[in-house]
Amino acid sequence: MIVKLFMYLEYPFVRYAIIVGVLIALCSSLLGVTLVLKRFSYIGDGLSHVAFGAMAIATVLKLTNQMVLILPVTILCAVVLLRTGQNAKIKGDAAIAMISVGALAFGYMLMNVFSTSSNLTGDVCSTLFGSTSILTLTKWEVWLCIALSVVVVITFALLYNKIFAVTFDEDFAKAVGTNADAYNLVIAVVIAVIIVLAMNLVGSLLISALVIFPALSAMRLFNSFRKVTLFSAAFSVVCALLGLFISILWGTPVGSTIVTVDVFAFFLCWMVGACLGGIKR
Amino acid sequence: MKRAMILMLTMTMSLLTWGCAETPDNSASSDNLDALYGSSQIAVVTPEGYNVYDKETGEIINDDAESEEYAEADESISEQSADLMGDGTPAFARSTDGVDVDLTALSSTMVYSQVYNMMVTPENFTGKVVKMQGSYSCFYDSTTGNYYYACIIQDATACCSQGIEFILTDDYKYPQDYPTDGDIITVQGVFDTYYEGENMYCTLRNAKLL
């Protein structure tokens, strides 16, 4: 099996998949901790459906580079959802649900009415579940993912303290003079970028798993924000790699295999955390 | 925290450097073939040797084995191919069973991805002997009046299909020697591309059923 794996690693598209998979897993886990703590776990699902809707419009318009439309639309929706705040008429989860199902239905209807492919069901299924999308990346797409991931990691590293403050106590952060609205905007933009990238790895419907499971698994074992963040990053990368290797060795869909590995690893962390009482700070 | 991030970034960049490193181009590029045979013709490797096709009509034009021109070209190919990859490995060097791209040895996820890759970058596979297994499909196009035969494979969720057309050798007579629609077949042939109108298609030439 190891020999077969090394044989597969000689294929360029497998190496591209590993690179992009690792980067996406890393970026999604970093922001996942913030989203889980701010009770916005389901935003990944909502934004991925918006990205699907934008992708449908881009497909109908026959755009060569669909990112030109998908990224700005997703960023705009992320800003709308995350910046509405306490005084919005339609609050958090309702807004996410409304935009999410609306975009999904609209996108699928557009692709049916203005079909540009002979295998519509296959294209939609592949986008929603990410069965082999990660293994069919071009070099340009890989470099784009790399560039965006580097930006996300650097942003998180430089703004770590502010993100920490805004995550745990936004009112206190505002009271001491932190521009919480600006940092919420940054978080929203970064989340949108990660969601668009993650669609390639696990598909639209399973993105939430990449965001939620690493953070929740880390919280079973650690108490401090720093340790939870670092562990969730390592956890996410390991699970993504393991899921990718299993899928290419045994011929399973990539997206659902990665999420299955995430689920098993979460239960493992839960049991370890329950047995050991958590690793105290 | 910043140190941890920088360490993560450094490791990631190392991974990227390894991953994006160019692998030797194992294909006989069409530039090399064009230089030898001229831009209107293309040489395609077969298990028995080489066939030269007219790019526009797709007809074989090297039937005359005694032609001096092709004898010289054959000799020239042997000399040229000795170092087409720059490391002494002949461009048309094959594994012991004569197959350059064996899709039957890959998992279903890898097969689908590799076939997708072949469709997107056919120039990297032109001239290579390909072996694949899938379900047989026959399609008659009333606009061209031709029958097209393909080997179809599905991805892991079985919702998406990819396929490669194949053209069996003259030893096979239609319909008695051809499979039934939906049969699982193993086919081996030489990967090539051709044009019908403005569209380019991929096919396995001189194919045989195993």
C-alpha cells in the first residue's frame, strides 16, 4: 500500500491536491475556532451555497475565470451576514438560512434553465459533494489557492490578538477603543475566501465540517484559545491528508472521506478528553 | 503565536516547492514529432512501430514500408528519441508489458482524475500506449454518419462519467467482434487527437480488446 501511495504521488495532480488540501484545511481550522465561539458555525454552509449560486451565474455567463464572480459575491454576502449586528431586523441564523437556501435554489434553477453542460446532474453533484474536484486542479488554480492561503495565514498571524479580543468580548473590545467593526469585516472577508477555496476540497455541502470539527475536537482537549487554535490547525491538516490518501487508495469520494475522518477523529478526541479530564492549562 | 504561524508557513512553502517541482516530460512532444514529420502529419507510436497520419484526414500515409523517406524518418526517430527527455531515456521507452499509462492499476478516484487530466492536457499523452477498463458504449452520430466507440469510467459517486473513444484495428469486424453496449471491457491503444470541424477529440488508435 505504501508503494502504491508513493506511485500515486508521482502524479502531478495528486501533489497539487495535497498542497491545496493542506492549505485549505489549515486556513479553515484557524477561522473555525472564531466562528464556533461566535456561534456562527453554520455560516460556512450558508456562504458555500451563495458561492454555488454565484458559480451557476458564472457558468451561465460562460465566464472563463469563475473566481472573478464567485469571490466578490461571496465576500459581499459574508459582510452582510456578519456585520448586521444586534440591531438587524432579520437576525443571525434566520439570515443565514434565508440567503443559503435562496442561493442554492436560484443557482440550481439557473443551471437547469440555461444548461451549458450535457451532464448537469454530474456537474452539480461534483460541486456539492467534491468527489474529485480537488484532483482536477490546474496549476494556475493551485497558485491562486496558495496565494490566498498565504494571505489568510498572514492576516490571522498579524491580527491574532485583535481577533481574540473581538471573539470573546466584542463590547469590551469596543469599550477599550478597538475598532471591532473593522475586525469583524476582516474576519468576514477572510471567511468568504476560505469558503470559496474549500469548495474545491469537500464541496459546498460539506464545508461546515472543515470549519467545525477541528475546533470542537480541540476544545475537548484544551482550554486556552492559543492551544485550541494550534491543535485544531494540526488536527485539520492531518485529517485532510488522511482523508485524501484513503480516497485515492480505495477509490472513495474525496470530500465525504475527509469529513468521515474528521468525525472519527472528533469522537476520538472526545473520548480522550473524557478519560483524561482535558489537558489543563 | 506568531512564531508558530511563521513555522507553519515555512513548512508549507517547503511542501509547495516539492509539490510544484516539474517532473520530466515523458511525452514525445508534438514539437519533436512535427520537426521530424512536418506540421501536417503526426507520427503515432503503435505496439508494432510507428504510423504516420495525415492530421486533417486522419488517414494512415506510411503504408509503403519500402519508402525511403519513412525509413530515414524511422532511423531519425530512433536517434532523436534517445535523448528526448534529456536523461538518456528514450521517449518511447515502455514498461515491460508495453503500456505507458495503465489505468487498470489505479483506484476509481485516480482513474477518473487521470482521464480528466488526459482530456485537458492531451499533448502530454499523445503517442503513449494507454490501457483502460470501463464500460463499452457505442454512439452513432447522424450528422457525421460515423459510429463512435468509447470506454466509459465513472467517478467514486457514480454521478460523473469520463470516457475515451477508441478505434479498433481492422482485425475487428463490426458488429460480430465488437462488445455489447454496457459490457465491461479492457482496451489498449495509442492515445492521439484529431479534429472534426473545429473541435478536437481524443481517441485510442490501433486499439485492441484484452
